[in-house]
Amino acid sequence: MDVGMQAATGKVVSLDRALSVITDGVALMYGGFGGVGTPPTLVEGILEKGVRNLTLIGNDAGMPEVGVGPLIVNRRVARLIATHIGSNPVAGELMHRGELEVEFSPQGTLAERIRAGGMGLGGILVDVGLGTVAEKGRQQLAVGGRSYLVEPALVADVAIVYAARADLLGNLVYEKTARNFNPLVAMAGRVTIAEAGEIVPLGALDPETIVTPGVFIDMVVQSRGIKWKWSWE
Amino acid sequence: MGVRERLARRAAREIRHGMVVNLGIGIPTLVPGFVPPDVQVLFHSESGILGYGGRPRPGLEDPYMINAGGEPVTALPGASYFDSAIAFGMIRRGRLDMTILGALQVSARGDLANWLVPGRRVPGMGGAMELAQKAKRVVVVTTHTARDGEPKILAECSYPLTARAAVDLIITEMAVIEVTPSGLVLREVAAAYTVDQVIAATGAPLRIPPVVDRYGEDEGRA
């Protein structure tokens, strides 16, 4: 292994080191769908550290005890950009009381806004939501004779993702439907932290199967295990 | 068989062999149980799988495998996994043959409102805007009227829209109604109801063709 590679393997850090970049008021982007694929050890660490006034950007509000749900339930979140909050009733109550600002985005539009941020683009053109409230506050452009909404790209101060396996360079492999927003979110953080079920040596992952190249990943932490609970429990 | 199951069973008859189909949460998730075994379908979920199958036996659920409603599912032979951008690229690009969705209101032009009850319930649109606007065929399953008895099928929706001119077919416990460029057409009336009852419960003009089929007459049979 050359010197550069050795330096790069410094990406594997303690939970405390990873949490040091998540401070009051940061914009925090997260992977996950109904909590499945949201990094549970990182969320628990953020909660225990007492971070406040977060802006969260991700698909949904989780459930009260799953995904980012506990951050919302424990009043750590000032603002949420999401597609759906129905699975976390506390989020709806806080929104109605004016204690949580929520911006809704159609799910595919949110995914592409995050992907655009991660890909270094300024935004996307999309016709989904034309003629609905999704138009509100959006510039419209005609391209090729068709109307589109201009949806600005999204990046975040810190992005957190869950991967089934990570190697020492931060190359990531996901598992089944726990992939969801994770590969997009992984690219859109100014700092991205991957929580991995298993951390493996270089060469242990087949390069053909790597979904997120490690160049997008700044830190890797070992997961203490997934704690997702599902609707059937 | 309850109302939810009867609606799901009627909706399942819209599905043809070889289709790519997305099911919304609620009643639509019951549809696969009524698709005949010789009709092979690729079910799409926004959670990032194409080709999912039924619920695993209790104890065999995979924590990494859910559909859009958060229910445990299995992967059938030929299934694929993908991220959320691709899940919605499939929808936006027109690769879905059909979506079956719930509704709060549907208008005579096929406008759909199904994501927000002003002042009461604000769950968010999730993927409903993409599905309603971009699936080749949009089938709505819903009770004919709201809990307070108000019609859900209206000349104009009063709730914020999910998509304009999106719905092709409305299936309720009373009737099956097609949305056409010239308005709503009554296609079928459920066995327990009359055409007049359907008209009275509908808040938009309904064209009654010379032949209106019955549906649900074999209910209760094996």
C-alpha cells in the first residue's frame, strides 16, 4: 500500500470523531425510507450529544422511534425538507403548532435535487407538480416548447448514510431496499459520514458492485447494529 | 369480504399480464392477493425494488426489504434493486403501465387530490405526484363518499391537487366510473346499488350509457 492509500484509510473514525462535525444549526441530510437505511448509531449519537436547531433533509420523518424520528420527537429539529411525514404523528403536531417548519417536495423531485447537489449541478428541470402547489415559489422555464419548474439543487453541511459494507476508502455497498436515498445523499454532503454494518479491507469489495465510490465519503464509522422496527411489529 | 377487499378485487381485474404496476398505500396494497396466478406482474415500489412479491411468513421478514407502505416483502425471480432517483426515473420516464392509488377527491376532469386535508391532516405527497402524473394508466380506489357522507367525486376538487387530469378509472364500493375527455361515464354499478343511488352520491355529472354492467355479483362464492 502506498502512502496515499494509507492516508486515505484514516477515514475509519470513532463515533465521537464523526459526531464532532455535527453541531447546533447544521443542515443534515440523511438516507433512509421509513427509517430503513437511516444510520441508527449516528442518529443515536446526535441525540445523546444534544445537538439542536437542525435542518433535516431527507425522504420522510421516520417513525417516532425509528430513523430520524427521535430527533424530531425530542425537539432537535427546526426545519425539515421532506416528501412525507405521515408515519411520524409528532412531526405533524409540531408543524401545526409552528414548532417545526416543513417544506414538502415530491419524492422524485427531492431525489433529483439531492442528486444534482451531489453531482455539482445547480438544479433540475421537472414538470411534475405543474398545476399544483408544488409550483409555489418556483421559477418556470420553457425548454423545447414544454414548461418545467426549476428546482434548485440541495447540498448539506453534513450527510449521513447507512451502508451494509464499507471498505477502508469508504467505497460503499448497500443492501436491498435500504439503498433508497443513501447513494444520492452520500454525494451531497460537504462532509459525508457512512455508518457501515461491516468495515472490510481494501480489495474485499468487488469494484463492479460498489455503488458509492469512496471519493464521496469523508468518514466511516462502525454500526452498532440496525434497530429498524417495521410496521408489522 | 369487506369493502376494502371488494375494491381491491375489482381493481385487480384492471391488471393485465406483463404489466409494470405501482400500488399506493392502503387498499391498493391488498390488490396482489386478487391477481390470478397466470397474470404475471412486475410490482414497483418507491422504496427501490421492481419485482417484489408477497409478505414473508412471520419470523422470516428481512429488515432490509420493505415496500412503499413499510410492509415486509420478498423479491421474486427477476427482481432488481435501485436508488430513489432511479425509482422515480422509471415513473417519470413513463415505464409504469399502471398505478392504483387512493383518493380524497377526484374531479370530473380526472384531477386527483390525495395528499392533504387542509387544516387537518398534512402527511405530504410522497411519490403520489409523480405516480399520478406519469403512470400510463391511473386507477383510483376509494369509498364513494367521505365519512361525513360528502361526495368524493366532484365537478372540481376543493383540496390541493396531486395532479391535474390524471385519473383514468375510479373504482368505489358503489360503481366503476371512467374519466373521459367529455366527462365521467358510469361503466359498472355494484350489485347492492342502483344507478340512481350512484348518481345521488356523486357530486359531478355522470353520463349513463345504454349498457351499464354489474360488478360484484359473484361475491360470496368460492
